[in-house]
Amino acid sequence: MTLALGCIADDYTGASDLANTLTRAGLRTVQTIGVPADDLALPEVDAVVVSLKSRSIEAGLAVSRSRAAEAWLRGRGAGHVLFKICSTFDSTDAGNIGPVMDALRADCGEGVVLVTPAFPETGRTVYQGNLFVGAVPLNESPLKDHPLNPMRDSNLVRVLARQSKTQIGLVDLATVTRGADAVRARLAELAGKGIGAAIIDAVFDRDLETIGLVAAEHRLSVGASGIGLGLARALVSTGKVRSSAAGAEGGAAVGGPAACLAGSCSQATLQQIASAERVMPVLHLDPEQIVAGTGEAQRALAWARPRLADGPVLIASSATPEAVAAVQARHGRDAAGHAIEQAMADIAEDLVQAGVRRLIVAGGETSGAVVDRLRIPGFLVGVEIAAGVPVLRAVGAQAGEMLLALKSGNFGGPEFFSDALRLMR
Ligand SMILES: Nc1ncnc2c1ncn2[C@@H]1O[C@H](COP(=O)(O)OP(=O)(O)O)[C@@H](O)[C@H]1O
Ligand SMILES: O=C(O)[C@@H](O)C(=O)COP(=O)(O)O
């Protein structure tokens, strides 16, 4: 297998979002959980997305795991590696976007790394280095209240400069609009000033196509699904990859009971849970009981088991920003988040033992904890449920045939859970 594109994603939902984008753009793509073991049977593919759970861990660990993934991808022929980050640039001043980018840049000898979280299909655009989420700047969007990485500065040149050892430049929209040669000239100018990375503006997919053409000539880029789209289209248009039909693997039904788990506290997920209350039984977990370790996961399973035969159920820890802040004030941000993620993993494990083979998980960190616990080594990409969220078919799972959907907190329409269940048969 010689890869046309290697990708390292800093969380599992982000990885499935990118794998979905690459697949729809014609690249045969597989999503692996961590660096694949030698005995994992992978199909012949154009791109591999190695999923890490490295967004919110200590920066040194994120760097070492990303480096190992990069070495594996380069070893399979990947000339270009995309480090997939969140389209809302989820990170803190400690990292992990800057430290990982710096390390990968040093490893591959890149000059100026192109960086953009733009993903216009989901309303993420970048102008003059400022990230917009829909109509508002990042720092006015619901991301300002994210439980783990509240985003309070929309100027990404500033945000990345606080995390990186290199100077950060800007390639503005006027330059991108003039085309690939103008971008190349701007990068040469930045390189001449000793700048090692540049936020590049993008508002429309055509901007990302220009960016993809230039990025594909480099060894490394950093961004969300939008730059993935640009790279994939560049690989196809330059004849490096022959376009394949998308998502054939979504086909065969697995049947069996279905369940949904929500650990995301994003506005979109809260709305989706409210809609689900009208069509399926919903259990709201008590975070205090989880943190206290008083058997909340067992209580959830006792609630779910007798209901599974009648149709899907939803179990949620999700809460409003005020309620999340109160739990965090009492127990600490990381301790609360970790305890709730592990409770979700306990519940997922028990649900699968109870026969669940179709599982929808809302939240990136939550999905990471669940997929790790289920020991699923990889996924094939099926049909698209909503922008950035495909049906995933587990490869090599201990439980056998399984369909999953890993939903980024902010993605999907109000009826997401019903939409997903309709496509996961
Ligand atoms: N009620 C709650 N109180 C505090 N933290 C919570 C609560 N419910 C979930 N969390 C934590 O919030 C974080 C949500 O992150 P994540 O799953 O990545 O969602 P998103 O995709 O929206 O970022 C997780 O660490 C989760 O355990
Ligand atoms: O790029 C995106 O927005 C997503 O792919 C993603 O990474 C979202 O992360 P979570 O909201 O933590 O799932």
C-alpha cells in the first residue's frame, strides 16, 4: 500500500469527519484508531486517517503520539501529512496544535506550514486570520463555553503564536483569491522572514481548492476537513489519485438493538437531545453521582436493558454551560471530564454486552473513551448522516459487526439522532 495522503487526527470524531470528507472527494479512505497493529487487515486505500485522542492531553504526550503516527504514515509512502485539528481550533495556550505542528515540521523539514480550520460546509470560515463560526467570531460563539477548551480569542495568528515556538504569519483572502501562484509567492516571502507557519484565510470551497493545490506540494499541513477537501481535490485533479465512488461500505445491515450516548455539552447536542426526548426514552445521568462513584453507570444499564428490545434509547450526561461550570468548580475540570468519559465507556461496554450493535456517540472526547473501551481498531466510511458525520463500520472489533456514528459536539441538525438511526440499519 502506498498512501497518497497521510492524516493524523487529534480526536476520533474529527477523524471520522475528515475520513468522510476524503471519501466523498473520491479517495479510498480508512480510519484507524491509533497506529494500526501490523496484523490489522487494511483494504487497499489512498488515505489513512490515524485517530489519536490527543487534543486535551499533556502536550509532550500529544507530540510523541503524533510523531509515531507520522512515522507510520511516511513509512507507507505518504508524501504529505495533514494534522487534522478541530474546525473551531479547540486548544489552550499549552497546546496541543502548536507543539504538535512544531514537532512534525521539524521531523519532515517543512518550510512554512499552511494552517486553516476553515470548513465552509459547517459554517467555519477564516478572514484576516479570524475564525468565524456561522455569523459570529469564534470568541462570541458557543465555543467560548467549551467544557475543556473555552475559545476566547478569534484571532488565530495570535492563538497559534501563543502555542508555537515559530513565528506565525498570515496569507490573506486577497492573496488566496489571486490563485496558487500568489499563495506560493506569499509563502516564499514569509519563509524569507524566518516565519515557520501561516494561518491562511478561506471562505469558500474554491479557496480551499487553491490552498489544497499549494499544500499538496508541501510535506505538512494543519487544518480541519476543509483543507482535507482541498488536498483530496488536488490529488484527484493532478492525477495522483483516481477518484473512487464514495461510501459503498455503508451498505449491509447489522441489525440488533441501537443506543445513543451523549457526553457533549455543546449547544447543538443539547438541542438534539431535546428533540430526541420526543421519539425515544432518554436518561439524564447525574454528574455528581458519577464523580462520587456511586454506581451511576450500573443504574443507567438497569434502565436501558429492558427498553432495548422496544427501540433505541439515549443516555446523556450533557448539561448547560452553567451546570457544567458548577460541576467543574466542585471537582476540577479534568477530574469531572475524565470521570464522566469513563462512565460513558462503562455504559457503552455494558450496552454492547447486552447486544447493542448500532451505537451513536455525541462528543469527541466521549467518543474517544467509548471507542477505546470497545477496542475497535478501525473504521470503514459509509453514508453521510450530516455534514462531517458518516456512518462507520467497525473493522476488527471484538464484538463483531457493528455500526457507529461519532458525532462532533457541534455538528448535525436538530433531529440528528433520528437521522442517524434511519441510516444505521
Ligand atoms: N454534565 C457535565 N458536567 C461536566 N462535564 C461534562 C458533563 N457532561 C460531559 N462532560 C465532559 O465534557 C467534555 C465534552 O467533550 P466532548 O465529548 O469532546 O464534546 P464536544 O464534542 O462537544 O467537544 C467531556 O470531557 C465530558 O466528559
Ligand atoms: O473539525 C471539526 O469541527 C470536527 O471534526 C471536530 O474535530 C470536532 O471535535 P468535537 O466537537 O470535540 O467532536
